[in-house]
Amino acid sequence: MKATMLPETELIDKVRNLIANAELESAVDTVNSFLEERKGAYKELSNLALQIKSQFEKTQKDETLGIVSQENVKLSYNQITNQLVLLLDQLESPRAQAAARKKSYIAIGGIVVLLILITAAAFYFVNGGEQQQQADGPCPSFAKNSVFNVLIWPFRPLEADATKVLDTHGQIKTRLADFSESIPINASIQNPKIQPDDFSVLPGTNSEAETSGSQCHSNLVIWGTTERKKDDRIIITTRYNFIQNGDNFQFGKLVIGDDANIGTVSNASSISTEGIVVDTVTSLSSIATEGAPTKKIESILQILFGVLAHESGDEENAVKILSTAQTQDSSASLLSGMALADSYWKMGQPDKAETSLDKVLDQHPNYWLALNNRAMIYYKKGKYAEAVSDLSRQIENKPENTDALLNRAGILLEMDQVDHAENDLKRVREVLDSRTPPNKNVQQGDTLASDGESTSRILDRRVLELKDKRKEQEDRKVKADAILQRDPRNLDALIDKAEASINLGDKKEAADASGKALAIDSRNSKAIAIQLEATRDTRKFPQVLEQTKATGVKKEELLKERPLLREVLETRKENN
């Protein structure tokens, strides 16, 4: 007779198969569904499963937003897989299943006890117990002069026979309090007021921890689990969540103003500041003395202190704190770099702001606000080709980004690139026309102001600029033609005609005029640059490129004449 498999065994086999087939999301959902239905029997494991799900959803969100590197995404998914495997091992143990069955057997008896407790509780509340509970609630008293409150919950023990929590929370409090004294920010770090054996009030999920942090008016909440092994090693899983303002931080978004100068508008950026740290210690005292489980949190705390100084307008202290912060956490690194760049910009140090944004984009190459701000700094410094490149990357990531399209069009007009600018403005008009009625809730990065009307006004201004630039280039071409009628070999007139033609999008005429100029002066850098740009999409381009190399004219000379040629040459290099 075939033995009937227990539900736990079926689940374990199914989830292991899902993991083996790289179906991690299904594995996480399957475990959570199973344990949610049996939460009374597997309370600890159910809480652990919810934590795993929370980490999985956070990783998916960060990956979608492009705020973490692929290497860190892979590492996070590996951690989630390992946690799932450990959970299955615990579920598979006879002790866990026996505990579950025991809880099922006593459920009916528990109902009777519950009725008695309800009666007693009713009497207690009628006689003032409710007021006493409020007075002795779990929220601690944070220091009145504190501008940053940290709530550290006792860590839930995973052992089935545990009766009290370990003093992990006390040791972490000591360590972080010592650390915070080295930073010029008034912080208060406290533990909640609860009994050490009352596991029922301990947060088990990210949302529960966040709720408790909000209720207690804390800015950062820390919680987690402990598991003591047979050799007395303690596995400590520490979780943290920044509460203030949710996930939003205020950073300056640089924009091109009416006078072609760079201005700043306030912009809320969503950067996740929650995470998990897993460490193994041999003694609790090592937490306070060595800080193994808290080192990552210390770096996060330093960054949050720096951001707090930045948001309060204390840019000098923000730079002092953030410039020394070091972290391996991808989201925290992004937060630190953006705040540091913002502070440097406000202090009138664009070079240092650019360096900070370089570091951000090394880790997060597609983060839209960093690309936008670096493009504006490039523009301010006259590095137009680099500015266009950053804006182009934004547009590649999101073709309907009217903000980036308008900025790129504005810079292209500064470079007399009438044809390219006109294409961008046409695209903006198409996007705006498709919003019927106008979408006031476009995603971040879509508009320079908060609504479609502002974008329309900017578009109208750019269109007027376009008309002026077009007339300027057309007049230049007419003037060159008049000179060439009298003197067909006039080099300056040939180059003027070639450049005006390429700016207006007439590549054929540009190639013809620049070719005639090169027949007169084969090393003329502007004529060579125009010839390369005009023939880039033709079969003639490889030949022109070889002829250019033969002249000995350096790439830097060509880019000085036609900065956008950089894109042509780099694209050609990638294709080869």
C-alpha cells in the first residue's frame, strides 16, 4: 500500500522543484500561501516566509527601477534562494511538524480558555486597564532634542522552545549610540517598552515594522531574528527600514531656464532604504565591541544623517558626513551619491557635483535623475556633446520622456543642429497630443514642471528658437552660395555652405560642399568632420574614414569642430 504524503512533504518537493527550475517567484508565493493557511501551526516560519517575500518584492522593484546593479540583483536573489532552502529544512524537521500537530490538537481546548480570557479582559478594561495599557505602551520616550529617532525591537528567537529574547537589541543600541556620537546630528536610539517573553508584539514583516516605527515617531526601525546553534554560534538576521517620508527624498532637478541658465526645481526621488543583514556571532557582547551585524547599518545611518543635514539646508555638514560614508549597499550608495552631488551643486562646486554623479552612474548607469543633472552640468560647462549623450541615454530608456527631449532640443539648438532639434520637438508634440485629456500624473522625469501645460509652454519657446536658428542657417547658406557664384573655389564659403547644409539636415549637399573643400585643403578639420557626419549612413563612409586617418588629423581636432561627431565615431567603433 502506497504511503500518503504529508502536505509538508508535498510542499517541500514542489518548492525544491521550482527552485531547481529557476522559478523563484513561484517558489516564494507557494511557500507563503501554504504557511498562511497554517499560520497558527507555523507562526515563526510564516513570519520568516513573509520576510523572504518582502525581500523578493523589494529586489524586483529595485531591478525594475534600475537602481541596483545586476551583480547586486543576482546576489540578492541568491540570498533569497538560500533563505528559502533553510526554511524548507526547518519545515522538514520532525520537531517542527510535531509542534504543528500539537497546536492543532489543543486548538479546541484553546477556544474554551480564550472565552475565559475574553471575560476577564472585559472586566479589566471596564476597570481602567485600557488606560494603563496606553500609558505602558511599547513606544519609548525619545530625547526631546533628537532630530533622528531609531527604534530597535527585540529580535525574535527562531527556536521552538525559546522563552525569552536574547539581548541583541540592547547590544545594537549600545553600538549605534556610540557610533552616533561621532556624527554632528542629535539622534536618540531606544528599545521599546515590552516584556522579554512577549513575542506576540514583535514585528514579523516589513509592513508591521514600518507601522510600529510610524506609531512611535521613529525615523529608522530595526528588527530581526536570532537562531542559536548547537555549537553556541548565533545567527543574527537584522532588518532595517527608513520611515520618514516613506521612500521619498528631495533632490534638486537641474533644468535649462528661460535665459539658458541652469536652474533647480525640487524633485522627490524614490530610493529604497530598507534591507537585511545576516551575520554569525559567538557572543552577544561582540555586537557592541566589534559591530559585526551593525557595520552595514552604521554606514546606512551615517548616510541618512547626511541626507537629513542636506534636506535641512546644512550643506556643509551634509558634505562632511556623506563624503566619508562607505557602503556596499547599492540603494544606500545611490542615496548618498545623489545627496552629495546636490549639496556640492548648492555650494557652487559643479566639478565635485559632477564627480559624485559619475560615481552614481558607474553603479546605476540608467538612473534618470543622475543622467539629467550630469547633462545639465555638462551643458553649463559647455560640454554639449557629453550633455546630449546623457540625455540620449534617458530617451533610449524612455522614448516618451518629454523632459529629456526638450532639454536635448535646447542644447542641439545651441549647437545650431536645427534638423536634430526639430525631430525632438516633433516627438514632444506627438507625446503631448496623445495625452487627451492631458495626463497630470505623468511619471517622474517626464516634464520640467508639474503639468502638461508647462511642458507645452517650453515647447512653444523651443519652436520659436528653432525658427530663428533655421532662418540663421538658411541665410548663411544663401550668403555662401552668392560668394561661390563669383568664386567657386572659395574655401570659407564652401565650408559655410557645407556646415549650414548639415545643420539643416541636407546631408547630400553637405557632403558635396565639404568634398569640394577637401579638394582644396585635404587636412581641413571642419571639412573632414562635416564629410564624416554627412556620409555616416552611406557606403562611402568607410572610405572617408580611411582617408581621414591618412591625413593625420587627430580625433580631438574633429570633435572640436563638430562635437556630435563623437557619437558617429563611437557607434562605428562598436559596430566594428
